[in-house]
Amino acid sequence: MSRKMTTFRLDASVQAGLAKLSEMLHVSQNRLVNEALSAYIPRRMAEVEVDLEALLADLKAYRAQDPDFEKAIARVVEAETSGLPDPAEGQVVTGAAQQRLRALLNG
């Protein structure tokens, strides 16, 4: 198995525990770190996989409610064609101010 030199910054308490365990077991700190990560990585990846599968199931359920977003599109069309003021577009200007504004915009 090939090995690659890597640098990590460990919390002081983790480093102290690693050094103590290495001394007690008469094995290198490198070996202990490799053993620990070899056990941790597959377990953590399985947890992430479960989380991702749950997220994917939620997304599929959401899309199944309205797969083409037809309801959302219909709501936008209704809002745009209703003639009601759009709060996102600001205040509706009427009367003389509206005529002056149109004249300015149209040149």
C-alpha cells in the first residue's frame, strides 16, 4: 500500500492522548492514526450516505407534488395578469405623476 506524507493540526489534548496511547501500546502514533481513521471513515461515510438518501427522498417527494411546477407557474401568471400592484415593484404612480413619468421614460 502506498503512503503519502500529510500534515494535520491536532488539538493539544488529542495529541497528548495519542502520544500516551502510543507509548502504552508500543506502536507508532502514525499507526494509531491510520487505525483510527480506517475505522472512522467508512462509518462516517455510511452516516453521510443515509443523510443524503433521506434528502433525496425528501426532494423526490416534493417534486412528486407538482413535478413540472405547474402550480407555481400558474400563480406567477395569475399575479402578473391580475392588474393588482406588485409590492416587489414599489408604489403604483397615478394621475399627473404617472403622465409625467411616462413622458420622461418615453423621451
